[in-house]
Amino acid sequence: LERGTDESPTKFVTRLFAAAIARAFPQLEWPDPAVMRCANDKFGDYQCNAPMSIFKALKGAAKSPRAVGEAIVASIPANQFVASTSVAPAGFVNTVLRSEILSAFAVSVARSGAVPAPPLSAFGGKRQVLVDFSSPNVAKEMHVGHLRSTIIGDTVCRVLEYCGHEVRRVNHLGDWGTQFGMLITHLETAYPDFTENPPNITDLTTFYKDAKKRFDADPEFKDKSRARVVTLQAGDPRSLEIWRLLCDLSRKEFDKVYERLDVALNEYGESYYNDMIPGTIEELERKGLVSDENGAACIHLPNHGFPLIVRKSDGGYGYDSTDAAAVRHRLIDLGCDWLVYITDVGQQEHFHMVFEMARAAGWTRDDVRLRHVGFGVVQGLDGKRFRTRSSETTRLVDLLDEAVVRMEASLVDRVKDGKCSLSDDKVKEAAAVVGYGAVKYFDLHQHPATNYKFSYDKMLSTSGNTAVYLLYSHARLASIIRKSGLDVPTLVVQDLVHHPKERQLAFELSLFVDVVEAVANDYLPNRLCDYLYRLSTKFTDFVTDCKVLGDPRQSERLVLCEATGVVMRQAFTLLGIKYLMQI
Ligand code: ARG
């Protein structure tokens, strides 16, 4: 059996065992050889876990799981890949790859300075992806939930872009809806000369709260506000002007966060879909999906206790209407075949209903993927929903700045202790890179669905699974290479893989491509973080046991360091984290 040029080692070994099982037990049409990395490095690189379940499926026709394992081994097709196999008493087949294979992979990474991405064929070709993320609301606070969406969404986009897909990064800004009647009316009365003398609404949240207070307390204000939504939606120029002003003010605040986080987004706010709503509802009606309930246009979907309301009884459009028009636009007009929405888990049912509606309306082909990635709540150390300490509103910019300030203090201490030799202005630069990286990584390294407690101490810790630890360990690697004074990618080398720690590191490097493919399929960036952490610990084990500089195997070991650096930097980049060559 030959390995395909862009086939990952894991996929090839999987195919190899599938072929062996098919030969040994043709009667079973066994679906999955269950190949994974060995639980313990001692036994080999991969293990095939299928023998036990095959033994059961054979219902007494085989002597033991071990006999099944042996039959499989006897049927492995001739190949250039596997050095040896051994069958465990429970039947697993442990497999050791030829070290030349691992060595050649690391050498090619070091030489080219790039790691191969999974082939597009792994996804059934190049996809038109749209990721709907971040999506804060105008005049409301951009809270930590939006921060999570922004960070997770950016990584998902980076991974899909790296795989070669066409990716649209969409900010579904909450810039439309009934709250604008109230906001416009409040602005006009509280700041009558706003055109000549634009108000300095630095804290839009307070503005929003004041407006809401008036709305709840003053019936006349309430009526005016309601009438104003209608005027706005009918396109009244003055209302639109004020609406634009409010959006601009919010946008400025949001952009500060995006700039600090280095996240690119294209704004297609809710207002963008406004004109598409009537046509969308008509189409849904024509397809028999809409029922009238006391004047409201509703879409009932099986297994949901409530409908999507695409038109309210007063004729107004809401969140559901916009999402109906948006999903249709994305699938039909833009021709996207993968849609990914990233919001808190609380909105999961809403999106599942939107997806079911889209399928029922016939807007999807079978291979179209519609996914919602729901994330948990960020809590303070007290376990309550997270708030920054300065005010009751969460200023995300402050939160990010705080991480940088704390990181700077810790770097200054390191300089004092002689642990690091950065100059003053380099300390500032490094603090920003590590501080922002730490906030992002702290979020990304947990499974999105979990709630987590926001802790500066944990995220800025120099040990454990943190960005700080990883960035330091990368800088250490870079310093070994620098100290050699050699142009490492061009060194002439023999087999890189002799020592067990060399082998474990090289094997780990070869698994990167599988991890990227998994993240591109399930949108769980924590997999990539786990990988990076594991790689980093394998690197530490390697340099602890294997002397690099001055050793007879210096060239080989430097190349292994270089390959590790390339993979680490690629992983950082996919996580939206900058790295340093020196800390
Ligand atoms: N603005 C919403 C919020 O803050 C998120 C929007 C998500 N995207 C969408 N297409 N509904 O919760």
C-alpha cells in the first residue's frame, strides 16, 4: 500500500489497518479500525483497538482477541511505513513507524519553514464558509460573552483559512430593532442640538440605561419611542441620521477591542437584511411553512416548544425575522455551503430552529453544514457572571489592558532577577504580546461549552497550560537555535530520530495536521491548545534528556528544534497569538 502525497501518517496507518481487517475478516465489512496514538509511548506510535470488538462480533469464531490481533497483523499489506508491530494480550495491535518516516517529516518542516495543512479533499473540496461571530449590539455593552465569541470565531476562521477554504468573517452587529426608537427619542430630547454639537457619549451603556429608565417610567416617552421605530424603519432621513450616529459611536468602541485583539471582521449588521425580510417571509409562506397566530407569522418546527416568529402581530420584524432572511441570503445569494454561528449556549435552540427552517425551506443541499458553536459563561472568582471591578459595566478594553499591565510587572521582576534580559521598551512590547496572548489562550484552551472563572493569576501563570508558559518555552527554543550561530534549515543531517525523546517529539510534530483537520471539522480550538501544550512538554523532555549544543548529534537536534519552532509558531498563529523570539 502506498501513502498518498498529502495523506497524514495517522490516516495512512488507519487505511493500512482497514485493509488488513478487510483481508483477515472479509465477512464483517468492519467500518472502523479504531487507530489512535499509543496510550503509552513505550509500546509504539499507534495502536489499533478494533480486535476486541471484532472478537465479540465474531461470536466465538475466533479463539481470543489476541488471535484476532494476530490475524490482522498477518494481513497488513506490504508498505514502507511500519517498522514493527506487537499484539497485546487484550488484542490491541501496537505499531511502531519507521523512524526515517518521522525524521523525513521533521526535516521537511524545518527546511521549508512550513507545515502542511490538511488537503481540501479531506473536506470534500474547497468550502464556501461563513462564520457569524462577535456580533455585539449597538449602544449596549460589549460584554465578555462577545469577547469569547470574537476570540473563538477568529481562531475558527484562521483554521479554515489555513485549510484553504473561502471564509467570510461576518459581524452580525445588533444595529436594528425596537430599541432604536427609544434611543433616538432620548438623544433628540436630551441632546437637542446634537448635529452642531455632537454629544460626547463616552459611555453608551449609561446612555442606554437612561433611555430605558425613561422608557419604563414615562408613558408619553414610550409612545413617542414606539412611533419612532416605525418612522426609522420607513426610512425617515432624520431618524436614519441619528441611528447612524449611534452606530458610529458604538463602532468606535468595538473597533478598539478588535484592534487590540487583532481580529478582522466584516460588518453586516441586522439592518443589512431589513429589505430582504418581506421576500423571505413570502417564500416561506409559499412553501407552506408559515402559520398565522393572532396576526403573528410563525414557523413551527418539530420538537421545539415554541415557534420562530418571523413577523410580529404588529407587523414588526425581530431577531427571528432577521436570522431567517440572513440564513437564506447566505445559502442562496452568497452560495455558502458551511455556516458557523458562534454565540453563548443560551441561543442554541434559536439557531437549531433557524437551521431546521432552512432545511425545510429547501435552501440546503445534503452536504451543506449548518453549525452553532455555543459557549459557556465567564464568571468572576466569586462564581457570579463576570464584571470588571471598576464599574458595573464591563469595559473590555480595560480588561485587556489590565492583563498587559500585570504582565509588564511580572516581566520587570524577571529582568530584576536576571531571568530575562529585555530592554525597557522591549519589555513593553513583550508585555502586550504575552498579555493579549494570555487572555486569548485562557479562553481558547477550555472546551467552549464550559463555564470558566476569569483569573488573571491563572492566565498569567508561567507554568501549566498557559500562553505564558508556551511563549517562554518557544523563546527558549529560539534561543538555543540562535546560540548555535548556524543557519539551521540548511544543515546537512542524518536520521533525526534515535533517542526515545527525539522520537516522541518527532511523532508529536507529525500529528499537527490531524489536529488542524479536527478543529476545522468540529470548531473546538481547545484541541489545538492541548496539542500545543503537549508538543511543548515533549520539547522540554527532549532538551532535558538530549544535549543539543556541542553534542555529536548537534545538527540533527537543532533541526528537530527548528521543526518544533515552525509548528509552534503555526499553532500560535492559528490561535491568533503573536510570539516572540526572545523574552
Ligand atoms: N447580537 C447577538 C447577541 O449579542 C448575537 C448575534 C448572533 N448572530 C446572529 N445571526 N443572530 O447575542
